[in-house]
Amino acid sequence: MNAIETSGLTKRFERKEDGKKKPFAAVDNVDLAVEEGELFGLLGPNGAGKTTIIKILCTLILPDSGKAFVNGYDVVKEPDKVRASIGWLHGETGGRALYWRLSARDNLRFYASLQNIHPDVAKKRIDALLEFFDMEEDADTLVKDFSTGMKVKVMLARTLLPNPPILLMDEPTVGLDAASAVETRKLLKALSTELGRTILFTSHNMFEVERLCERIAIMNSGKIIAVDTPLKLSEIMREKKAVEVRISETADPKTLGLLQSIEGVGKVIKAEIGEDSSLIQVEVRDEQEAIASIPDFLQGKGYNVISIQRALPTLEDVYMKLTREPA
Ligand SMILES: Nc1ncnc2c1ncn2[C@@H]1O[C@H](COP(=O)(O)OP(=O)(O)O)[C@@H](O)[C@H]1O
Ligand SMILES: [Mg+2]
């Protein structure tokens, strides 16, 4: 069973166009499957529909059509069971939703009582969470005296109080300073690897998603336009075969011409020319063939080849290309 699964999921809103209200699909026929235990990133620019998907999965809003299952439960027919299966966080990791004049422990106690968790169970969970987040020494300090990073920990602990198997996090690092964002990413990773939680989180920051996630869905204008591992996404998007060669000297037009004179080598894609080394990407007919032939050839002409490998576009290239295409 997938932890999260949607098929044909669609949500329409209205928006004004030329003074008239027109319906549009904020979430447009989305099929998504997140496996149990996965750390999955939903990446897309503002307005892509990420928050709307999270809200449907949290049972905050109803879809217009299609299906969504969380922990095997239908978000429309079994919303209570869905709610019992999830921890949910939305752009509030900075701690605005905490009581600043209460300690970390008292905040957690308060939220546990709101969620009808028996005090004995709550005490055990709170102690375990404070230990997991390495906060035992600060447990009785008022939240107002905490750094942002510490507030993030309390927010995450709060989300984990009912012990949900699935965490839905809408832009958990948005608005955080760089150091707290780094800390938050580490915590998400730990929740995934050490506590085995399934995590679906949204972001418009490609670099965080690329580093953190096992798989990524890229979303634009309500549609999922690609789903895969960060590496596979780069590979799929590569239109031409290419290799990159690093040599230990300044490349000049003659060097580039020499490279292109090799059988099976085509256009120069890019050349970063430095004083004591240069990196050149060239299109090739076959990567293995080029990796075998280029170093010998260049070394025969007196160049020192430091490295040669298949050239992949970065996820940034993929993202920019996909989200720029008209929907
Ligand atoms: N309640 C609403 N009423 C009308 N339009 C909405 C509503 N919620 C979201 N939208 C619109 O739906 C689109 C997707 O929004 P959202 O899911 O918040 O995107 P994201 O989280 O990726 O930035 C946007 O164009 C947004 O303006
Ligand atoms: Mg959003």
C-alpha cells in the first residue's frame, strides 16, 4: 500500500480574467503515489497548486473530482481516519503557532491535551520527543527565549505528538533564516531515516528538494509534469548525449577545434576556461566511445586530461525548462 495516493485529483477555483470570473483547475488531474517511508518532495513555483494538494490530503478542502487516499483511507469518505494518520505543518515552523510564554514542555502538554491524548501517554511521548530532538535541557525554558532552530524543533515535536505515520509539510523552511532552514532539513531527514515516517513536503526551493528527497514531483499550473529521483530527472531531461572533459590548462579556440575534430564529437555545449584548468562540455555520438577516445587524443596533442565523464544537466536546468513551458 502506498502511504499517499491520488488519481485524477482535481480542484477548481475561480479567478478573474478580463473582469470576468472564470473557473480554472488549481489541481489538474493529479496522479501521485508516495511510498511508505519515503521522503518525497513536491516542487513547483508559487501558484503551482502545491498547497491545494496538501489541503486536500489534510481534509481541509474537498476535491472536485478524482480520488485521494492517505494511509489507505479516502480523504472524502474517511476524513477522521485520515486526520488520525497525519501530522500537518504549514509554513509555521518559525514558531508563531506556539505559546511563547510557555515552556517547550508546557506547549507540548497543552497541544497533547487539545488532541485528547491521555496525560500518561502524552508524558511518555513528550519525554521521547524532547530526547529525540535533543532538547531535554531546554525543555522547561520559555519558548520566547528560544532560537528559531529550537522553535522549529518544538513545532515538529508538536506535529509528532499523536504519533502519526505520515507527515505533510507545506513549505516547512519558508521564512526561516538560512541556518534554521539547514537545521530543519536535517530534522526532516532524521524523521525519515530514524523514525521511519513518510514525509511529503512542498517547496519552491529546488536545491533543498534535490539534496533531501528520494523522489521529486515537479508541479506547474496544477499539473504534475515529472516524477522521479533527482538523478533520473536530470537524465531524462538530457536531450543530447554529452561528456565533460577537464584539462589542466587554458583551453583556446584551437583546443576546442581539436576536440571537435575527433570522430563522434559534435558541438561544444559550454567551456569554462580558467588559467590552470578548463572544463569543456561537448555533444557526442556515444558517451562510452567518447570517454575512451578523447583522453588519448588530447594527451597525444600534449594536453593533460584530469577527468572525463558523462555530462548531466543539473536539476536546475530541468526545473527551469519544465516550468517555463506553457501549460
Ligand atoms: N481558496 C481559493 N480561492 C481561489 N483561488 C485559490 C484558492 N486557493 C488557491 N487558489 C489559487 O490556486 C492556485 C494554486 O494555489 P496554491 O495551491 O496555493 O499554489 P502553491 O502552494 O503551489 O503556491 C493559485 O493560482 C491560487 O491563487
Ligand atoms: Mg503554497
